[in-house]
Amino acid sequence: MRTMSLMSVVVLGLSTASTALAAPLIVRGDRGNQILHCNPGQQVQVTGSNHHLSINGDCGELNIRGSGSKIEINGLASVVVVGSDNDVAWVRNLSGKPKLPVRATGTDNKVHQVAGERVEDGAPAGGDHSTPSADAGSTPDALVVRGTGSRKTLTCEAGQPVRIEGSTHHITLQGDCGKLHVEGSNIEVTADGVSAIHVEGSMNTIHWQRNLSGQASLPVSREGTMLKVTGP
């Protein structure tokens, strides 16, 4: 009886330990465009090609096998890349080591650290007026909107870059913004002042009021179909 009781405790302990380990976050196929979230220490596995992923949370190892994927990840402990033309932009090193452990096999793979970003996850909402904070004299972190169906009014600090991704956003930007990057579909942006514009995807419309580039014409680049950029 005592032996059975001890065995039950051992089995229960093993079961609890196994459930405590989060299953890997897996992305397969081609051309996935997703916003994902890691549980603490969760491994991320990406296979296939031409994915565009934004991953929030404190991830464990990021393992990529394929080509042409672009991944923006908040925190991670290590990176393994096998393939070609993959781009990994990370913010926080969670490895506990001075340098993030990276193993890359293949050609033209890029793994690099970027400054933290203030992220606005897309959700239907009324006017959301917010001003990100930054240390005096520093370059403000990018103001980022992701997801779908966001309707917001946001205020840039002087020179602050703006990145808008996803679909069916309706965004109003106030203040003296830096470069505006729009990527997705059915996005409408009205901007007060910007220094440059890059737009890609389909059926996006951008209207700007003031050219802050210091050049005679505002630098504008397009990549996609049915993209409209208009000025005053």
C-alpha cells in the first residue's frame, strides 16, 4: 500500500513537470503573416519560406529552417538558423550571457539587435491619444501599430519613426514624425509631419501634410499594388 502511494506521488510529480513545460510554438508552410506571443521560455520553431512574424513575450530558442523569412522578436534566449535570406531582429537577450547565442548555417542570414519598440496591438477602439516617453536627447523608439482594425490617433515625438502593419487600420498621426513605414492591406493613414514614407502591400492610402525631410520632395517608396500617397 505504501509502495503504491509512493508511486502515485512520483507519477503525479512527473505529470506536473511535463505540463509545466510549454509546447513549442510552431509555424509551418509559406508566407505566413502573424503576430504571436511566447510563454516564458517557450521554444519557437519556424519552417518554410517567406514568413513575416512579430513575436512578443519572453521566448526560449528561436529555430528557423527555411528561406526568406523576416522575424521580429521581443525577447529570446538563442537563435538557430538553417537556410538562406532570413532576417531576425531581436530586442532583448534572455540567455544570461553577454552575447546572444547564435548558430547560423546557410547564406545571407541576418540576426541583429534592434531598439525596443512601443507596440500598439490593433483592436477596434475610439480615439486613443498617447505620447510615448523617451529620455531627453535620445532618439525615440519606434511607434508601432500591428494587428487588424485599429482606429487610433497617436502623437509622435520629434523625429520618431512610425511602423504600421496589418490590415484595415485607420490611423491619424500628429506631431513631427520621422519615417513612416506602412505594410499590409486596406490601411489608411493621415499624417501631420513626416520625413519619409515607405508603403508596401495593397490598397493602402497615406495622406501627409508637412515634409520634414529637408529635401524639396518628400522621399516616398512603394512596393505593391493600389498604393496611394498624397500630400498637400
